[in-house]
Amino acid sequence: MYFLALDQDIFTITRIIMFFVAVVFIFKAMQAIDLTKIFKKNSSDQIRFIFMAVAIILGYLLVDAVMSVFELVNSLF
């Protein structure tokens, strides 16, 4: 049985789509964290900015780890 190795363009497109999906889910999940004891009152913009920055970083790391595994499996065939 022969397996067809996937083209690298598919992984690039999948990586981009998964990044935006992961950032949205991570941002929504992080909103459950209560940081009002750490920040001053009326600082919701700062909290939202920190959540977005952390969500982008975690989204990139998550997608990079998953896609690296898929690319490694693809290179075996």
C-alpha cells in the first residue's frame, strides 16, 4: 500500500486557519480567569490586552506543536 505525502502548502494553510481558531478559543477560555484583585478598577482594557497577547502566544505554540507532529508523520511516508 502506497501513501501519498501531502504538499507543504496544505500544512501552511492549515497552520494559519488553526492559529486563528486556537486564539479565539484560548481567549474565550482565559476570560473565565478573575484578575480584578490584581488590577485597579476600570482597567478592563488592560486586562483584555493582556489576555489577547497571551492568547496569541499560546495559540501559536499550540498550533506549532500540533502541526510539527503532523509534518513529522507526513515526512515518514
